[in-house]
Amino acid sequence: MKRRLLLLAALAGCAAQPVLPEDPPAPMVATIYVLDHEWHTEISVPTALLTGGLTRFRSIFPGAAYLSFGFGERLYFQKAQTGAVDMVSAIFPGPGTVLTTALSGPPSQMYSDLEMVPIRVTQAELDRLADYLWDSFEKTPNAQLVRLGDGKFPGYVFYGAAPTYSGVYTCNTWTMEGLDRAGLRAGAPGVLFAYQVMQTAREISARRDPGKNHQALTPQR
């Protein structure tokens, strides 16, 4: 009987899931940013260390040090003026767009009025995030991007998105899913609002660098 108990205990020990460390064993080589546009969030990544399909943007925006990507409802985001009817329409499933912004420096230097959270990442995490971002773009049969039009200033471009936008899969759901796909354990399901994204981003940032104050940065005017 004692032998059986010892054997069961040993098997249980083998079946136990290993405890993952809070910080990645590989060196953290880059800083990504989660940007808060009040109700809308975006992810900003450094161009120099990008891999995979996303490197195509180096030739599209040759002077960009960072690229910011945000997901949105296609018609709503391309309208110069929007109202209540447009907001209600955006709740229903429809085509999405990926808003792409080329920045000549880090977001902390380029934006004077946005809250943001910097997160240090490994090269492997950045690679997975880059793959996620690239997969979010709609492609033609010959693998070309679907450019929908220019935004209100140079370096701000609308591209077609592969995912469908809806009231249950918003820009903020998409941002959190990207952090999850990178391996940052964000917990994407159920997230609809920007404040949820920013709170999680602060928690991730604090896990990575526990000695710092991880309140969202607000650049000085």
C-alpha cells in the first residue's frame, strides 16, 4: 500500500505543470509602447529590430524609427466627421482597418498629449508581436497590402485589416491579443475598453522592471 502511495505521488509530481519565471531568460533588447488615445489603444514598435513581413514598412516609411499600429472599424475611422449613428453602426461586425503611423522617434518623444506604457521585450517576443501585426493586414492574392487611403498627416495610412471589427472584438481586444501573442500573458479574452488595456500594460511593465514607477507616462508639453 505504501509503495502504491509513493508511486501515485511520483506520478502526480511528473504531471505537475512547471512554474514559469516572471521575467524571460533571454535579454530584453527593445522597448514597445502601448498608446492610449482615450478610448482607442495602439501598439508601437521599433523598426530597426523588426523581422518577418513587417520589415516591408522599412521601405514604405524609410525614415521611421517607430511604427504604431491600431485596429479599427473601416468606415468609421476613415470618416473626417463621425456622429452617434456611426458609433452605433460600428458595433455590428464589419470590415476593419489597420491604422499605421510612422514616427521619426520613440512615442515618448513624439507625442505631447498621450498616455503610454513602455514595455521591455526580448527579440523573440518582438518577433512574435511583429508576426501578429503583419497577420492583421489584409493581403491581395499576390501578397500586396490593401492600402485604403492616407490619414490627416504624412506618415498616417489606412490599410485593410484581415480581422473583422465588431462590438465584441474592438481595437482594445486586438491590442491585448497582440500582447498575448507576443508571450506577455496579457489575458485578451473579454477586454473591450482602453482602461483595461492600460492597466494590464502597467502590470506587464512592472513584472519586467519591478524597481520603476509604472504609471502610464504622460509626456510633458
